[in-house]
Amino acid sequence: MTTTKKAAPPSERRAHLIRLAADLFAEKGFRATTVREIADAAGILSGSLYHHFDSKESIGDEILRGFLDDVLGGYREAVAGVDDPRAAIERMVRFSTAALSRHRAALTMLQNDWAYFSAQKRFAYLRTAMKEIEQTWIDQLERGKQSGQFRADLDARLVYRLLRDILWIPTSWKQARGRSWTTDEIVEGLLRLLFDGIIDR
């Protein structure tokens, strides 16, 4: 008796194609990756890919929208109803680390091909989303200054840029002997550095 393998549901198949494409975009760059390469990685004909997406841009759009919707949703939740700016920032740091680990390929796409995406009308929402992300951080940093929790001479925009670049580095840190840090260890280390510094008091 022979059995045939049951085909994956359309939504599951689509999600699988998105993951494959995201990995290729992160590895080769969005512009350098072809539809045929995505289809080859999925083991299907190029024409079959168009049953799910009308273009390569549609795939990139879905990847980036999913990433930014997750990040923005988490930031909005992190600051909602929180009166303490330090607590809000701690929540944002923890959420950022978790969200970025879920969307590592999308983050790499943004970093590698920002010039291309930001110049396309279809991806105009990227600038809007990035402005909201930036303003959310700046608002909390300014609140901390006003409440006296943070230094009065703190440059909120500069601190945001520094934190963003630390949080958004798409790498795993390892020491020469192979020591690696868990996500929680990295988060705690960053928060201690941010709020306590390195001076022994």
C-alpha cells in the first residue's frame, strides 16, 4: 500500500516561502536575489511562486511589514500606562532583544538595502515606522530628564541612536574561547551599563 504525502495548507506553504526568501534576502541582498533562486530553494518552478506572490517586492513587503508591526506593537505595549520612564525603557530593551531575534533576516534586509527600500514609494511606510520607533525612545528619555531620573544634559536623540545600534546588531557575540552569552545576559549587561555605568561607586 502506498501513501502520498499530504500537501501543506496554503497559509503554511506561504509562510515557508517567506522564511526561505527572507534568509536569501539577508544572505545575498534583496536586489541581488532573484525569484528563480527563491523558487529553487523551495523546490518549485518560478511560475509556481507567482501563485502566492505577484512579485519579489510583495515578498519583501510582507517580511518587512511583519517585522515592523511586531516591533511597533511591542513598543506601544511597553510604554502604555507606564509612568516610570526607566521602567518603560527597560521593557523596550527586553522587547527589542526578543523581537529582533525573531526577525533577524528582516533586520539584516533593512540594514543592507535601506537605500533601495527607502527610495521606493511602495515602502514609504518604512520611514514612518522608523520615525515612530525613534520618537517612542526619545519621549521616554526626555520624560526621564524632566523627572530628574536621567541627567539634565542627556542628548536624547544621540542616546537613542547609540542604543538602537547596540540592540540592532545582527550578530552573536562570542569570546575567543567560544564563550557565548544568552539573550537575558546581554539584556542585563546592557541595562546595567545604561543605568549604572562602569564606575565603581
